[in-house]
Amino acid sequence: MDNFVVSARKYRPSTFRSVVGQQHVTTTLQNAIQSHHLAQAFLFCGPRGVGKTTCARILAKTINCTNLSPETEACGQCASCVAFQENASFNVHELDAASNNSVEDIRSLVEQVRYAPQAGKYKIYIIDEVHMLSNAAFNAFLKTLEEPPSYAIFILATTERHKIIPTILSRCQIFDFSRIKVEDMRGHLRYVATQEGITAEDDALHLLAQKADGGLRDALSMFDQMVTFGGNNLTYKEVVQNLHILDYDYYFRLVDSLLTENLSAALLLLDEVMQNGFDLHNFVVGTAEHLRGLLVCKDAVTVQLLEVSEGIRLKYVQQAQAAPLAFLLSALNLISQCDREFKQAKNQRLHVELALMKLAYLNGAVQFVRELSPANGEAKKKTSSLSDGEASAAAAPSSNGSYGGNISGHAQPAPAAPSAVTQSAQATPVPAVSHAAPAAYATESPAAAYTAAPRPAPAAAPAPLPMPAGAPVATGPAPADGPDPLPVENGVEELHDTPSIEADPDAAITERHQMRDTLPHVEIGVPSFEGIEPAPRAKPQAAFAKIPSLASKLPSLKNMSARPAAGPSAAALAEPVTTSGPQAPTDPALLQRVWKELAEERRAQDRMSEFWVLNRPVSANEEHHIELAVDNPIQVDQFNEMRVEFLADLRRRTGNPRLNVQPVVTEAAPTARKLYTSSDKFEYLAEKFPALREAKQRLGLENEF
């Protein structure tokens, strides 16, 4: 039995003309050979199975050919070509960098470069998978690659260009091989099938080319597998069955069931896909691609973007005509969302079924929204026209140059009416609603109304109410008199009198003093009013602007006793004290009871640091001041942190709003000197008995004994 040779090797291109789908590379190389502009190093990079090594061998064969054709192709008959075809050429050396990636291998290669070719003009070195070389091997190869002998040419091939160091890339002429198009691969598969005497359907060959993902070697390998499975007759059904591919028929059936809102058929189709062993995620991705194909088939210009066979393309065009554009866009959006959230779903089948449920009733939902859109449009149109009319009426200038509407945020007095009025009914404008003015500043303005009879002209406009100090003042123009009066033509009289914005000339408006709160007093709960404010007082110092941390307040043992007693705290001045009227002294028993209650409440709330600060007897003097004796400045800071809350509760429970607490650091009592070491004990005794020092010196004694 003859040895079987796979189609990828048997039909491997031997000339530039037979290379599939890389015309931009082959044309450049042919022009370089013809013009004698060959670089010393080439780098062929691209995905697998696109012809990198094949083009490297063709280039090596062509540049040493002694009888080139007019198309710059190797003759295949000269001694160099025959030796190359028989793998006996001494001028072409192939090296696999994956197994020869050390410095020693590169050193051996450099030694071979030093020898000129025996026959031929060039000596070619083809290094495949060059990205597998180590960094040390790359560095050892730099000098030879940059300045090789005139007869040496290096051709490097790799699928991972990013792994090659930049110093190698800068010394090479780089050619990027692209993925082979589906149509080019299908034509090459047709050529191979014809040469082998195999009958194959176009849809089957197109599916093989599409499954190869741009690699011709993968397509030829699958072609050999299909021929082994089905014999000399290659059908589309056998290819789908053997390669375990989701057929286009699944997606066409799915879209048909969604367009007819047949949810049961869609769910049964999903179950069939799972029973056949297909991945749900692949089904979701395939559905998105199918919807994209229908979308591009809606226009005859974009049909060419669909890379399928002619028979499948006709099915796409036919189904695209039945699918509305709004349905396709919304369905594609839902499927894309399902694809993004698929991996995060715990129950992935339910996740896909929910997406199918939404798609099944999507067409009806789109139609329902489309039916409602004209009514919404009319309503929006009416609303917008009404708003425009109101805005134009409010913005129209009056005869005196002012504009209708109040833009200042305060109600303004109405202007004087004209001296002469017409016999028809006149309309007064509706004043704008105030948005920013307080209630105390706003003046009363009656509602707008229509008058059926003319009114006499008033004597003069009433004086506006005096505005309190500090109130915002309007900077815009005065309100207008409103639009022109509308005559009453239907004969219907008003049923009641309508108030007017014109003031009664006999009514006099008396000025009144506006009371406003100027300085709230939290400690007594009674606000002061303008004109009867309490006596001015000194500006309090900012006591709580920045409370230092407890660590910065920790004194050392050395200066604890020398630290002077703290004076009045700045926080004590932060509490305002009222001076209006005498205040009876607080009952000491009541004060002690309330003080103890407040301390116990903090103990119950697990605020022990505050409890230890308050857990001590206190008393108030005649000026209602309480001196709180604390042990150190840290407790002063702790009391200042709770000062506001504590004083509020203390004043409220004792009924004395003048109570104030001043923490005072008590001086620590002097403690006896503690003797720890032998030296301390000796010094203590020597102070009392000086003769001990003399005895120690004479006898030569030490403190350690």
C-alpha cells in the first residue's frame, strides 16, 4: 500500500503564483528579486496555516534559480531547483528555533555562515518559530543578522511577533501575512477536489473554509477527514454531522418561530440543540451572528458582507424581507445582552430561555409601541404648542417697555392703571409665583380676573411695603400690564364680582415693623427679634475648629508635675450666656442629682471615658459657674468634645440656662522619690550621709553589690 500524503503537503504551493490569498507578499518579493533589492533578513509573521514557511521556501528556491521565467518564477529544471525539490540543496538550511533555542545553537549557525556557498549565488537560512529563541540567543544573533556576508540571507518565520525583541525587528524586513478569505479557500478546495476526483457540494466546501478560520492548512486537514468519512461524494449534511457544527437551518427555524410568536417551537428547538450536544453559549453567539446576517441583507448593497455560500445567501435575503428592521435591531440588542451575562448566570439554560421568551413577543411589542406613537406625538405637539404660547405671552413686552412675569423672586406692587379705558372687558395679568422670597417679605396680590365694566382711574399707586434690611432686591424690570383686553362678544355676563389688582384709593396701607430672627439662642430656646436683641458680646473664639488627637496631648512623666494648671478653656467661651434678668441660684441637691444622672447615662451607653470625667462632685457658684476638677489635659479635651450636648441637657433638666462648666486641671500631689537601682539607693544614702562617698572612694567600692 502506498504511503498516504495529506493534501496540505501534496498540494503545497511551489511557486509564487500558486500561493493562495497572499498576493501583497508574493508581489513584493517578486519585485525585489527582479530589481535585485533583496534585504539581508526577512521576517514573515501571521497566524497559522497562511503560508509563511511556504513563501520562505519559494523565495529560497527562486533567488538561486539560474533560469528565471519572465514572471520571476523558478524554472524547476535547473540544478539548483532540482536539488531543492529533492531536499538535497546545500545552499538552503532550515532551523527549528523551538528545539534549537540556546546560545550554542546560534553560535553553530554563525560558524556556518562564514563559509560561502559552493554552487549558486546565495546561502539561505530559514528559522521557523523564531520567537522561541531565548533572549541570550537573540542577543548572540544580533551582530550576524545586522551585518551578514553578502551571500547570506536570513528568513525568519513566527506566529507571535510580539515575543521578538525590538532589536531583531529593527534589523528585518517585516511581512505581515493575513488570514485567507473564505472564497479563496473554497476555490482552492475545489481545485484539490477536482484533482482528486471527488464530487463536493459548494455549501460543504464553503462550510469547511469558514470553519478553518483563515488557515488553509486547517481547511485541507478537515477536507481529508471528510473524504475519509464520506468517500468521493462530499455533501453538506455529512460535513455538518461530522464536524459537529450548528447548521444554519437551526437559526432559520428559530427566527421563523420568533416572527410568528411561536414560543413553544423556539423552546423545543433549544432543547433539540442541547440534546444534540451543542454548547448553549455557541448557540447564543450563532444566533447573534444570524441576526447580524439578516440585518446586512436588508439592503442589497451590504449583502456582500455576508460570507456564506450562494444558496445560504438566498435564504438570508428571503428571511430578511419577512423580518422588520425594528425587530432585528431589538432582537440583536437582547441577544448581545444575553451573551454578556451568560457566564454570570447560575442557571444558563433558564437564562437563554428567558431571552427567547422576550424575543418571541418582541414583534408584537414593537407593533404596539408603533401604534401608540402617533397619539403620543400629537399630545406632545399640543403640549409644546401650549407651552410656547404661554412663554411668548409671558415674554412679550408691554407698552411701557416692561415684561410680564416676576423674575426677581418677590411680589412687586401693581403699576397705576391708564387714565382712559375702553368699554370692552379688560384682562389683568396673573402674577408669577414667587419661588425664592420668604413669606414675611411677600406682599399680597389677588388672583387675575376679567372685568366686564370700566373702572375709574385711581388717584395714585400705593407705596410698596418697606423691605427689611438684607433682603434680596429685584433687579429685573417692573411687571407689565398684560396682554390686550379680550372683548366679551357672546353676551354672557360674569356671575360674580372679580377682584382687581388696582388698589382702592381710600384704603391706606400702614407700615409695620417686620420682625425677623437675627440671632437664635440655642441655650434658652427663645429667639431674639430686630430691635430687642440682647446686648452685644465679644466674638467667641473658634474652640472646635480643630481638636487635636489624644496622642498629641499625652504628656510625659517628666513634665507632668511641672505643667501649670490649665487656664480657662477656649471652649468655655463658645457657649453664649444670656444676661437678660436675674436668675435664682440652682439647688445644690438638684444639681448633684442631675449631674449624677447624666454621668450614669453615659456609663449605660458604654461611654466610659466621659463617665470618668463626670464622675466627681461639683457645685455652682453665685455666677452659675461650675468648676470641674480633672486630672490631666486629656480629660479637658474629652469634656470639650461632649460640651455642647452635655450643657444642653444640664440646663434643660436643672432649669437654669446660665449654667456653665469650666474644666480645671488639678495639680498633682508630690510623690516620694522611688529607688529602683543600686546607684539610686547609694545616691539617696549619700545625700543623708556624705561620709559614704569618701568611704567608697577610699575603699574602691562599686555601686553594684
